[in-house]
Amino acid sequence: MKFVIQRVSEAHVNIDGITVGRIKKGFLVLIGISDLDTEKTADQMISKMIRLRIFEDEQGKTNLDLNSVGGQLLLVSQFTLYADCRHGNRPSFIKAGAPEHASRLYSYILQKCAEYVPDIQHGEFGADMKVQLINDGPFTIILDSDELGVSHKV
């Protein structure tokens, strides 16, 4: 599982010209899911993300987490995070999770994040989305379950 976490001062996602999710201060999170990922993988990734201390405190140090600043979440599924560009110029997406599996886990992630953060907004799985953001910093963190040693076992 991969999360691209962008600290934003605002972000929104549109589908067919209609805004389906909008936040102010918080995280825009692009979510990639592989077939190896499980609910346990999601739980561990969410726990790590929610506790990231990447907001500034009164002294200007990145010392505060999302809840400490009353931050919001905008969650967007993005299978292209699993693009394999090693061969040729056309990316392969065979490492991305099958749509049924990824859609189920994406829904699970939305549900679990709502247990931690009161204001959750999201895109639509599989839709052609247009995402706009003002990256605050800019500040972008990539969480990869393989690099974090997160379990893929049920």
C-alpha cells in the first residue's frame, strides 16, 4: 500500500465538473493499493499517517499531528502509484490491486479514517477525477507499506 500525503492549506476533487470533496487545512492523501494489501496493512498505514507530526507548533517546528491542528482529510484512490516504468515508455500497472479488491480496501480506509478524524472527504473509486490543491510548504510524505515493514498478512 502506498500513501502520498500532501500537507495542504486547501484541496478539492471534482468529477464531471462537480466538487465531490473539499477540505481546508489537512492532508490530501493519494492511495495506491496492491493485491497483497489487507485490512491489517491499511490499519498500520492509517495509524502511521494520523500520527505524523508535520504541522508547525508555536515555535515553527513540525511537531503537531493532524488532530492537534483540527485538520481534515481528503482521500483519493490512485492505482497509478503502482506504475512500473522500468521497461519502455508505457507504464505497466500489473502491481496495482484488482479493482474489486482495491475498491473494498479503499472503502475500508475511508471508514477507518473516520474513526480518527471527524472531517473526511473523498473522491470516487475508479472515477476520472480532477484534483486541485495548495500544498502547504510544500510538504509531501510518501508512506510505502513495504518500506515501513508493514504486514501484508491477515
